[in-house]
Amino acid sequence: MKSHRKELWFNTKHRRELINITPQIEQAHYESGIKEGLLLCNAMHITASVFINDDEPGLHADFEKWLEKLAPEKPHSQYKHNGYEDNADGHLKRTIMGREVVVAVTGSKLDLGPWEQIFYGEFDGKRRKRVLVKIIGE
């Protein structure tokens, strides 16, 4: 069995962003040469997420509105975590959106549905963060 590991780095301009990382994930898979196996992609920071969904701007706006209702950023004082930092809402949003995705690799291709794309969700941005891609198989 082969294994391939790659890190993707992001430095977002805004506190919260959703970034379609499917092309970078496909490139990492291509570099691996793995034809059959599994691809794991996970955020390496506690206020960031990796998830699969549709790349549609209206849906992204809905995510932002929904997440703000569930875990509003302000007032910062509403969270016991906020003291040294003001990112408690980012921790909660990450928990809601998830840490990682696993995608099957079949016939040298990622087994994604017709509209599925892989996203990096940043909930406490404006600093350098990374995503791990690990692919195993034959």
C-alpha cells in the first residue's frame, strides 16, 4: 500500500471565508499516483473546517447566516472562552461544520457526486493556517 501526504496553506483576508479547495485536492491526488484507496482531508486548526457541499454563492450566504444564528461572533462577552482571544464562535462553527472529509478514490478519480466540491471553512482568519491531505491505497 502507498501513502501520500501534502499540506495546503491558507492565509485568508477575512475572519470567515469558504474556499473551494477541490482543485488543490485533485492535484494532491494526482501527485500521489494512487488509483484505488481513500483520501483524508482535514483542517489542522481548531477554528477551521473541511466539508463537502455545492459551490453555489446563495448556499454559502445561507451557511454564513445560519452559523451566525447558531454561534454569533458578537458580543464577545457572551462566551467564557473569550479572554485572551475573541474566537469562541469560531470553535463552535468548526464543530458544526466538521473537521474533515474522507473521499473514496476509484479508478484514479475522486469519488465525488455530481455537485460535490471540497471546501475549507475559515472561522477565525487573517492568519496562516493549514490543511492536511493524506491519501492511502494502491
